[in-house]
Amino acid sequence: MEERTRAYLRGRFSDYYRRADVPLPPSADEREWGFIPWTEGPDETMVRHRDLLDLGEMGAFLRRKRPRHVYFSAGRYETPGASTMAEKEWLGADLVFDIDADHLPTVTLGEDTYAEMLAKSKDALVKLLDFLERDFGFDDLSVVFSGGRGYHVHVRDESVFPLERDERREVVDYVRGNGLGFDELVHEETVSGLGVKNPTTRRTLPADGGWGRRAVAHIDDFVDELLAMDERDALLHLRTFDGVGEKNAEAVLNVVQNNTEAVRSGNVDVHPAFLNVARQLLAETVETEEAPIDEPVTTDTHRLIRLPGSLHGGSGLAVTPIERDGVADFDPLVDAVPETFIGHDIRVAVEREYELAMRGETITVAPGEQTLPEYAGVFLMARGWAEKAAE
């Protein structure tokens, strides 16, 4: 990044912070603070191990330092400004989750556009929120667009505050479906009744919650898909499952057609051939329904995370808090574009052709010097894809 570009971004970040009201997180005085300034060279140097007394009033600090990135700790400490973790004296920590396009199995880096990556990140966010709210019952949580390529979720429920790293690892394993075994998930019940000499055991997937609910919903979709096919196509589809030949495919189709409600309810013992298919459907459920979080972020009780309301120095977009009922309608390429950068045009020198989808319009950028809306120019410069040109 050239000095003219860096000076321009530093100045415009300062303009943003003069207008912005950046709220502090709960218990801000017990948290470590860090930031990355606009330094020369390709390396970014983190300044950390600061407390609020070191920074001073947050608004004044942001206007004065106009940092490239701003962070605070998920952990809370007796002495947050101490230079070592041992001296800080850990008190507890929020449970923090990071959804980043870099870690999504559905994203193909170098092929997906920025808008496509953000859309896939939101899909992953919705899955994560389903786990946190429906499975764990958390309601004290906040959702934040990271300003980059994903989302953060902060859980501040009292029950998570004292959790150690290993306990947070268990939460990670649950939402990722790590190690989820079919035999551990199914429930066994004894079937007996009038005239039954030898009671038998029936295995079912629990449909009332958790991974069982997701697996049963996936089986339900599988049944719908199978019943919508003609018999030939249904049998061919069933034979794509491991271990399912012609006879077993016919047996499974017969069970689905004639014992539909039992299959839909999660009964996996309706036929041995279906049991094999059900095991594979659970594996598919984990693959499609897991929350692909950045695991080390959640297990790290000392993690620094971006400050909501600050600017992301790699995009020029705002780290934006989102109301829970506003997640579905939130569009980061509209809602996270700072007002400071709207209504102005600037000259930039672009290295190659880009296509940007921002503020509801597609902007095609050609190589060379040109005039662009400032928010688009700031985005390109912050990404390292353009330099500031003389006006």
C-alpha cells in the first residue's frame, strides 16, 4: 500500500469515527483491548495488552488513533492491562463464535464472488443460531457482521462465563457434529403388548430436538424425494447408497411406500436395509446441517474479537451489530457501508478488472485510473486492490 493511499484511508477512518457512536461491550473495563494502526510496510503490528485506562475515552481514542482494526477480549480479567495472561488473572469469558468464508466447505476461494461468500456465510450463521437458541436455549446473545467475510456471535449467558477450554471444545464438537455416532443418537425402546411372548427392541431417532430432530427432518425430505420419483428412478437413487444392491433397494422402497409414517417418525428398525440407509442419511445430515465455525475462536478463552461499530481495515465496511429479528433481511453490502463514504466520488488506480456488488448495484471496474463512488474505492484500497490516485 502506497503512503498516499494509507494517508487517505487513515484520514477517512478518522472522519468516520468523528461521527460514529461506538458502544462499549458489557464489563468493558475488565477486558483486554488491542488495535492495529496504519503502519508502513506489508506487516500489520498488533498493539495489545491495553485496558480502558490506557486507551482513555473510547470515542476520543478512535478519533485520535484512527486505527485500522480494533479488538477487545472475550475474556474478562482482574488486571486486563497486564502484559502476560497469568498476570491478568482470568475471571471468565463470553462464548464467541466466528463464521468466516475461509472456513466454509461450500465456498470456493478464487471462484466465488465476495457477495456469494457473504451469502454462504449468512446461511452458516442461521444454522449456528439454530443450535444456540433451540438446542442450548441461549437468549443472551448478540450477532455482528465482522466487516470482512462473515459473522460473529457473542453468547453472554451466565452459564458460559466460567467454562474452560475443554468445556468450550464440547460445544464446538456439538455444533460441528464432530464424532456424532448413529448408535449413540438413537433411542431404544422395548416393544411389548398383549399376545407378545418375546418383547423386542425398537430403535428410533429422537424427533423432539437436537441432532435427532435434524436427522428426522432429513429423512422426511428423503421420503418426499423418493415418493416423488417413478419406481425406476427411485430404485436407481437407492442403489447410490453404499451397500444397497437391487434387492435391498426394493426392500427400502417398499418400506417407504407402505410404512411411510413409521419411517418419517424416525423408526430406523422398520427393515434392516433401511437401517443401513438411515446411517448414511445421518452422515448427510451432519454434512449439510453442521455449523462450520472457526473452531479455535470458540475454544480460546483469551481471544480478541472485533469491536462492533468499528471499521474493518481490510474492507472499509463497518463491524455491524444486527438485531436478532433483522438477520434475515441484513445485507452487509448495503447495511454495513458507512454513511461517511456515501455521496462522494474519488479517483483510484486499479490493478485489474473487478466487479463489485455494493449498495444494490453492480459496479464494473476496469484496470487503470478512474472515478468511483468513494465506498467502492475505499473497499478496493482497503483490500489492496487499488491505490489512491491524484484528484
